[in-house]
Amino acid sequence: MIYLDASVLVAAVVDIEPFHAPCARLLLGNEPKAICSHALAETFSTLTGGRLSLRLPPAAAAQLIEVSILPRVTFIEPTPGEVFNAMKETEARGIRGGAIYDYLHLAAARNGRAEILYTLNLSHFRSFHRAGDPEVRLP
């Protein structure tokens, strides 16, 4: 199984994104894919928040997620205890502030036994990746 973070989900559904083609291939491919629910929130935020040259209305972003992403993924949802354990690991991994959101993707992928975590933000993950974590790759 592979794990897709929000950066990959956004690029997969927005054809003007530079990594659209490889991200869309991952999302549409036959390999089992997993995400956690906060990836949906991050995707929605990006689609509606104006980081892209387009700014979708909330209803359109929700529909795009519902049609293009939800049917193609399974969810790995960390328990509150797993989230708290991830928080307790942050100091040893050098994680502060907003980096917790990326780290929660890695923790979810690890807990779900994903082999590879795909992201467009390699540097975010490389700083706190450790032996035993899923491999982190660009699409």
C-alpha cells in the first residue's frame, strides 16, 4: 500500500499543477492507496484558499474531492492515542509548530504499514524521517 499526502492529492486533481501527470497516475493507479482525513481538509484548504492560480468555491472543491479522491483511497485514521504518541515523538525528531501536520501523515502511513509515502514536499519529511518509517518519495 502507498500513502498520498495532500500535496499529491491537490496536484492529482488540478491539471495546471506542475506535477499533475505523475500525481494523477498515482491516484488513478491500481495500487492500494491510503490517506488520513486531515489530508482531505488540507486539500480542501488549498483548493479554496487561493494558493493556486484558481480559487474554487467550497461546494466545487468538496465535489471535486468527493468524485476524484474518495472513491480511490482508503482511510488510515490515527486514534487519539496514536496522535498523542506522535506528539510525544516530536522533540526527538526536531518537529515544532506546523510540521506536526506533515508528521501526522508520516505517523499514519507508518501505523497503516504503508511502504511508501508520496509527497511533493520531500524536505519537510526528510528532516524528521527515521529508520523504520515508510520510504518518502516524489511521485
